[in-house]
Amino acid sequence: MRNKIPVTIVTGFLGAGKTTLVNHLIEQIGAAGIGIIVNEFGDVGVDGDLIVAEEEAVVEISNGCICCTVRSDLIAGAKTLLERTKSAPLSHLIVETSGLADPAPVLQSFLVDAELKELLDVEAVITVADGAHISDQLTDELTREQITFADLIVLNKTDLIGPENVARVVEQIKGINPTATIIPAERSRAPVNELIGVRRFSLPSLLEIEPSLLTDDHDHEHDQSISSFSIIEDRPLDGAKLDRWLNQLVIQNGNDLLRMKGILHLEGEGRQFYFHSVHMILEGYPGKRWEKDQTRQSRIVFIGMNLDHQQIASEFANCIYQEEQASVASH
């Protein structure tokens, strides 16, 4: 066991703050020796570019969840990462699941595959919970599974709900998983010595909850009402138009638009621009500079229910920068 590479599995529903947690870890302990597998439900990867680790230390798996449709890619990705980092061996592997992933099949992949069992050892399952929305989400079976399988729960966004509500939410979570450690946090900034280096995972305890974990097929069936679609655009965007449209989109579709995130190429901006939304909350901030030889393009992923893909794509097209209009406006 001492020679095995510890694995931390990070789960949590859409927009809870998983990527922010992974970046917090890397910023605090450094990227050296850290390998990351990041899974996106959509067909266009965004989170992989937002991870602050070295490019060769990141494997991105898109177009499905590693608990079902691209489950074999998880095993292949772990083996690829182990092979890729032979010259600079891994000291820790972090797996960030899709927000729609069931933890059971993900865990099963590491516990059953013969090669991975020899090389990797699950240290902990960390679930990031959105403090502002978790009470409503706990009625969903998937969210309850993510809470149930957690060894450590980072109760994120506590600044949005206040101390009394934090205590109430903690009690709700304990009602589902009384043994997990719960750490309240803002922007996923939990103490690093609680997140890494502490062996919390216990297979015997987990088998009491899920006796068939090692034997039955645990492929996960997703809620068919939830869909994902993406937009890729090479032309620069008009920042002012885009800002107005995104805010309008969130207001009109807040209940059905579960998650939206993207990397944006704005006209006149030398940096990438990152944005994301969870329900009615929309945030954006400038990122790293575009490299000289880098293709500048916008990539946006939408995840939700009852979304009119064609209408959203059409409205987005109106946000593409029009040089002619800008020229007229300047006169």
C-alpha cells in the first residue's frame, strides 16, 4: 500500500465548486507530482483548461459521464496518465467527476480493475456541496448518492446562506451520511491538510452501504430530461452584447439552466475570459493571456432541462462582434 499512488475522487452536483477545489489544492501544494483526470458531461471540454496544473498532467474526458457512457475512458485515462508521467512519477491522482456522475461506478473502476488496483489506492472521496442549493438538491437520488459515498464533504458557498442556515444544512447532510467529515467553506477553500494526505476511505464501511459494489455492474442511468449542448465560435465576441444576453438568459431560464460555463474570446481583449452560472448566479472573470500561436475561440457548454438549443444558438450569434457596426458607432 505504501508504494501505491493515493487517489482523491472529487464529486458533487453541477456548479458546486469542484474545479475551484482542485485549483485550490494545486495552488496550495504545488502542481509537481499531481495528476488530474477531469470529466465533462458536455461534448466540449472547458474545465480542463481551467485547471492550473501542467498540461501533460491533465487528462480530460468529455461527452459523457465516467460513471456510465465513457466509463472505460476513466480506466484508460488513468493508465495513460501513469504512462505519460513515468519520467516524473505521480505522487497523487485527483479525479474530478462530472456533476452528474454517480460515485459508485467511479469507485468500482479503481477497486476492480487489476492493473489500477496494483498501482493506485483510493485515499478519499470528497463531495463538494453547494450550500445555497443543496437543501433542494437532496430530493434528487443522484445528489443523495454523492453525499452517501463521501468520506469528506466540503459545504461550499456558506457565505451565501448565513450561520443559521449552515447549521440546518449540516444537520440535513448528517441525516444522510452521519460519518462523513463536514467542512464549511467559501469558494471551496477548505484546509489542505484535511483534503490531502488523510486516508479516509474504508472499503469495509462502504460495503456495508453498498454490498454489491465489487460484484454488480454499477453503470449509472441518467435523468433523460437533462441534456447538454455546446457552442464553439472562432470569431471574437462583443463583450457588452454578450453580457446583456447572458444575464437575460439566466433570468429567463434560471430554473431549467442547471449549469453554464465557458471560455470566451472577446474582441480587443488579450486575455481569455472565463464565466459560469449555477441557476440564477452568473460570474465571470479574466483568465490567462492568449498565446501567440494559440487558436482564439469561444467554447460554451449549456446543461439543463427544456432548453431550446436552436434559439440559444441564434441569440448567441447576435453577440458576435460586427466590425461594420463598430465602425459606424465610432463616427
